[in-house]
Amino acid sequence: MKPTDLLHLALGRLGTGKLRTALTMLGIIIGVASVVALVSVAQGATKGISDRLQSLGTNLLTVSPGFTPGSITRGSFGSATTLTLDDASAIAGLDGVRYVAPSLTASKLVVSGDQNETVSIIGTTPAYISVFAYDLWTGTFLNQASVDHNLRVAVVGATTADNLSLTDSSIGSTIYIGGLPFQLIGILQSKGGTSTEDDRVIVPLSTARELFVGSSSSVSTIGLSTTSQDQIDTVSSEITALLEQRHAIASGSSDDFSIATQAQLLGTVSSVSDVLTLLLAGIASISLLVGGIGIMNIMLVSVRERTREIGIRKAIGARGRDILSQFLVEALALSLAGGAIGILLGVVASFAIGTYAGWGFVFNPVTVFVALGFSLIVGIVFGVWPASQAARLDPVVALRYE
């Protein structure tokens, strides 16, 4: 028989039992929709995290201190006071380094009018806005004079501004940090989403040391950006050699600092994303397996119901391969139709989830083709046995079947 004839017969047969056909396709629809939606969600989440990391700064490296030493226990990485302002100055002199911003961090209650919030206070230098790729929404940022003269001026993040009901008309007003008055000079543009980078108050490094931290010359972190992305690995190696020399760290000993780069963070995110995508796709594929079993079950029932029809067709000259092809095409039609509907539902679900989560719609055509191909495989695998059962029926026995 011609393929068009087989397809016409298959569609005609499936159309006679619309409810049973719909229920049979339901497993495939759910499976394919789950695969498309979950893979899209995993990829969208990865894109959201990657965009967030990219928004932290351009060609960013962050140098953090090491562990706090102790006789019994020790603090977490970054809790020591091994980095100093002199280290930051030395790093600024390296080739390939564009901006350097040493930072001190404290947590204080910030009050504006009748609004208050406990927030991270970042004491830093004017280069901070360039290193971490911030934009000003209104006002101005710190300048060198504010650092040199320990001025009580503050720039707030977008989230902090919202929480304290600060607007562009609030520039020049007084806010209180840890009970001390500061003049508000600027509000930063939001980095988007629910980023914690938007929930902070930035003050001059010298002011933070004098009022909140103490007179020590140590810093919490040293952020820096390189002149180009190609320079990141080179600059990282140069910083390692420089700090090992400055801190008198012997060869083979553990460093009392760590260096994190955007490339390392993005690589970690990518690895986790690949595993997560594979895991979610595997879980969703279970639904496809269940759908395939449903197709096989309904095709076996169909073979039993149509035994006399098969006998009549064989008696008038139909070959076994014609019967095999007819039932196989029916199984394929069920799985492909379910796959197409599942892809449509999966795309709609992906769009809805991406829009709600804030990372936008992420569509990968490869996922659609893989899901459709998997549907085709399910139809073939789970349709072969019922089709072969029908093809092997003896016409005489089939005609006598009641």
C-alpha cells in the first residue's frame, strides 16, 4: 500500500474513537511538554544567573582574604584580615589592571525619616562604580576628596532606596547609618531582578574604617577589572605571585588569599546547568515512557477488536507487511500528534515561567527536534509489537474469531 493510503486509513481509524485517541495521546503530550518546559526552565535559569554574574562587573576579579586561624576551629574563607590597602595599591601597579577598588564591609541600621532597614555598608573608593559596572540613577558617586577627608556622604542601591522611600528629590537629605548622620549624594541604577547588589549603602573607605570598622589597614576584598577579557588569566597569575611575595608565603605553602574570576563562576554555573538540564530531562522522559506504554496497550486492544477485519483483509490479498505497516502508522500518528501538541504546550509553559521568573523566554529549537524525535522513537518502539501481532494472525483463525 502507498504511504498516503496507510496514513488515510490510520487517521480514519483513530478518528472513529476520538476520546480513546485523546486519552492515549495524553501521556505523550504530558511527557513532551514536560521535557520542553523543564529544559527551557533550566536553560533560562542558567541565562539569568549568567546575566547576573556579567552584571557584577566587566572583566572582574575579586581577591578575598583566607581563613581565620585558630587553635581548635577556624573561620570561613574570607574571614581573615590578610589583605591591606598597600596590597591594593601594589595590584593597581600591575600591567593589565584597569581599575582597583578595595572594600570594607559592615552591617548597620540605616534610617531615613520613618523608614529603616539593616543593610550592608560598603566602604570603598571612587573606582568601585567602574569595577562593578554600576550606573547612577540620580546624583553623584564618591569622589577622591570624600575618601581623602573622611566625608560622611553615602550612595544607596536601588533596592535600599525603595525600602527607605528615597527618590531623586531626596538627594542632599540626611540619612542615619548606625545612628550617625550622612548626606545622601546618589542613588544607583538597579541591576535588575532580586539582586542583592542593589541592597547596599556605599560610603568612603576612610569613613567606614573610622566609624564602623576600626583603624586597621586591612580590607574585606579587593575588586579589580582588567583592560580586556584576554588579560584575566595573566593578571590573576601576576596577583598570585605578587601577594605571595608580599605576604612571604613560601613555595608549596597554602595562600592566605583567594582569587575568583567571572570565567570561573560562569564555568561552574555552566557545569551545574548541564547536570540540572540532564536530570530534569531524564525525569520528564519517564512521562514519555508511560505514554509509550499507553500507546502499546491501546494498540494491543485495537488488534484484538479488529481481528475479524484483519482476517478479511488477509483473505482478500493483504500481505502481512501491509497489516504491520497499517498498525505501525497508527502508533506513529498517535505519538507524533501527541508530540506536536506537547511541544506547543511546553513552549507556552516555558514562556509563562520565564516571564514570571524574570529571565525571559528561552527557546532552543534543538530541544523541540529532540522531543519530536523521541516521540517518533516511542511510536516505533511501542507500536512494533502490536503491529507484528496483527501481521502474524492466521486469516482462517481471524475469520472465526468472535
